[in-house]
Amino acid sequence: MAIDEKKLEELFSQYPAKVKRNRKKHLIIKDSAEARQEIEANTRTIPGIITNRGCAYAGCKGVVLGPLKDMIHIVHGPIGCGYYAWLTRRNKAESEDPERNFLSYCFSTDMQESDIVFGGEKKLAKMIDEVMETFSPNAITISATCPVGLIGDDLGAVAKAAEEKHGISVLSFNCEGYKGVSQSAGHHIANNILMDRVIGKGELEEAEGKFPINILGEYNIGGDSWVIEKLLEEIGYTVISVMTGDGSYEELKNAHVAELNLVQCHRSINYIAEMLETKYGTPWLKVNFIGVQGTIDSLRNMAIYFGDPELIKKTEEVIAREVAQIEPVMEQYKKICQGKTAFCFVGGSRGHHYQGLFAELGIETVLAGYEFAHRDDYEGREIIPDIKLDADTKNIPDLHVEQDQRRFKLKVSPERLEALKKEIPLSDYKGMNVEMKDGHIIVDDLNHYETEEFIKLLKPDIFASGIKDKYVVQKMGIPAKQLHSYDYSGPYAGFKGAVKFAEDVAMGFATPTWNFITPPWKNKPILEGTIEEG
Ligand code: CFN
Ligand code: HCA
């Protein structure tokens, strides 16, 4: 069934008038005849609506800082907040020295009522002393949760005193959960401070190794960045740092020597990409290592950037070998998947990134969206250049990026850089809307009511999203694939990852489980009041 304005009107008619007016702006039916379709994004969720979004603390500590393995990440707040950023995201990491990998620990000041009444600064300072005594890390982060901002604990002062006492870096992040409208505000806070206090502080003046790059916005969920790194290193690149999957404080300090920054997740890390370009002149390239074609295009664009004949040759060799290996297996899974439809609703980039991989399996994405992305993630950056005016930055102190004297010479001449910009989309990003097909739905901050109604109307064969709606969806008889945590599976990136994804999705379709579930619409009327068989 195609969705038209009438159907949408019926769906929205269940809302009070004000809510209806609001939600309508967060949804579009793709129509390529329109030059530009605007979608409202990055605004407050209506109170009372069940959203999948997280908070600023989740975005700062859970997403950007959390994967940095050689730092100790202290959560100043109640224990529950710490627990929910304790590797539930499946950001994997390995260290040569396992004693320097602190990710499996959960550090929280475990604030109690008395700390709320009398203040928690002393408890935090004591915790830092204990952490130093037991683990002696090179650097510590402190993340604020909601109550910290409410009672006014001064994290900056505690961090400064601890730095003087212990002689290490102690970075404090005022990422109280209530800041901004979603986890997106937390990404921005983390980006600013990492740029201000870590990146560029290393000793390296120049990279050791050829074709030095950083991989930005890749968090090694289920091992994704290991797959990407292996591929890139085989081709001949030197990976200086990954931000921040399996990443480390020590690597990050030298990230400024890279000659190209790859941006996998634009939403969470575009701020650092921009700041690196402003401060060091390093351009960034949007990549997508999810899906076979996405991986091929990303590798080719990188090779064009460096323009080295050997690198280009090796790139093509690796592509040919990998494609030949996976094609026959992909074909098998395609037989099971062909002709099916998907909903793809994930945080701030995967709602878009996985559509190509679905298409390669013959699965069409009929509804997609982001929990918290901004308009440029939907509509593209070249159309919306004023991204710095985003609402979620309102509460964030405008951290200035220290302008030191050090400048790194670009390896490509300004003329070559201009030419490259015409050849490949450097420092640019085409949003989700470009790739969706006409008649399909793009929806921002989808909520549980809309999830259920759209499922009844469109009856997708698979719903890709997260833990918060997975089981509701499965009880409706539809396989749900978690694209946040990969359901304990992965890696899904690169060529071999595509095969793993195909296997998992095909398994989801083929399991006999669905024969034992009666979807609710088989017995209950849908919105129009008719019973539909589907
Ligand atoms: S790993 Fe990333 S890819 S960082 Fe971001 S926008 Fe979250 S934690 Mo969940 S899976 Fe998701 Fe993206 Fe970037 Fe992950 S789509 S919501 S904040 N996200
Ligand atoms: C977060 C983390 C999360 C949640 C996943 C989910 C993740 O939003 O704070 O809702 O399934 O990827 O772990 O996005």
C-alpha cells in the first residue's frame, strides 16, 4: 500500500491539533519533482511522546568519549546513568597491554541524596584519587549527568585541582542530560573539548608512514572499524587514529598529522572534521563503509584524493578480489531477501547508511529516518550551509579552539585541491533525502504510536532500529534487526561485513518463528475501519 496525504491525515488525526501540526513538519513523502523538500529536525520531542532518543550525556560519554580505551571515564551522577553507558553500545576495543584497556569498567560517583543536598565535589575529587591509586591512567574524563548541573557542582574546578595534584589530563564535560534536545548536543560538547584539549597535543610533526588518514565517526560497534582498518592498511594507508572506536587518547593527540580525514558518521563528528580543516587545512571526505558499493566508492574516492598510481592499482586489486569472494555468497542470500521491504530508523547516520546494503540484497527501504539528526543529514550540506546555527548548540558554551602557531603543510597544492573538489565530494555530504525513492516516507524522531501505525499500513518485511522498539515490532510478527548493537552480531562494515549482514537478515526472514505469531491487524481493524489481509 502506498501512503498518500489522506492516509497521513488519518494517522495524524489521532493527535491533539497542536501535536498534529508539529509532527506533520517532521515527515515527508519523497517527491523528486520538488526541488527541495524541507524536514523539521533537531527540535524538542513533544513531552509525553515515546521517543527513541537519548540525552546529551549519552551522546558525550556513551558515544564519543566512551570508546577511548586508555582513559578512565568517570560519570558524576547516580549509578543508573553510568550503567547505561557501560558498553551496552558494543563498542569493542583491544589493547596490546590489557591493563591499559579500561572499557570493561564502569566508574560512577554513585550520587546519593546527601550528595544532592550537600554537593558532590568532594566525592568526585576522592574518586579521582582512588582511580589514580588503583589504575594510574594517562588521562581521565568526567561527564556530568542531570543532577550535577541542577545542584551546581563545579566539575571544571575539581578537574583542574586534580590535574595539579596528579600531573595528568583531567577533562571535564558539562554534558548534563537535559542540554539540547537529544544526544546530538553531547556529541558537540565532546567534539569541542577533544579538539581543544587532546587533538594536536602530540609530539609528531609529520606522519610516520604513507597516506596518513584518520577515520572519524567510526565507533567499532561489533568490530566494524577493525574490518575497515584492515582493508585500508592492506591497500597502503597509515591509520593515525580512529575517532573513537577502539581509539585511544595517545593516538588522538597526533591526529593532526593526517593528510585526509574520513568521515563515516557525519552527525556525531562533523564538528571535529570542520575544526581540523580550519586549523590544519586537512580536508575531509565523507565515506560509507556499509554496503559493497558504498565501500567501493569510498575506497576509490580516497585513492583519487591521494592520486598515487600504485595506490589506485592496489585499491582496484583489493576491490576485485573481495568482490569475487563475496559475490556468490551474497547471491545465495539475495534469493531469500529479494523483493522485500524495510523500515530503517536509526540515530543519526545508520538510517541512511544501511539503505544501500538493503538494496544490494533486493530489499527496498520504504520508510526511513533519524532519531536526532539535523537538517543537513537529511537535505545535504551544500543546500544548508548554515549548520552552525543548529538549535542544539544553544546551551553549549562556545568553546574557542586554541589557535597555536603550528600549521601543517598540505601535501596537495591548493590548485589540486580545487580540482579534487570537482572530482570527489570533499568536505560535503549528500543527505538521506537524495537517495530515498519517490513515494517513500522520511520521518524524523519517529515515535511509538507512529511506528505501530506505519507498520499496520505498510507491513514491512523487516524493521531495522534499536532495542526500544524491537520487541514491540516482533510481537507484530515482523523481524526486527538492531542496527545500533547489531544484536550481538557483526561486524557489518566492508565487504565481509556485508556478507555477515546478509546472513543475519536472511536468517531473520527464514526462521519459522513467524508462523507462530498472529499480527494484531489480522484480528483488529486498522485506521480506516476495515480489516485487511496482509
Ligand atoms: S554508533 Fe553512531 S553512527 S555515532 Fe550516533 S549517529 Fe548513536 S549510538 Mo546508537 S547506533 Fe546510532 Fe549513529 Fe553516528 Fe550509534 S545511528 S544512535 S549517537 N549512532
Ligand atoms: C544511545 C545509545 C544507543 C541506544 C541503542 C538502542 C546505542 O542512544 O545512547 O536504542 O537500541 O547505539 O547503543 O543509540
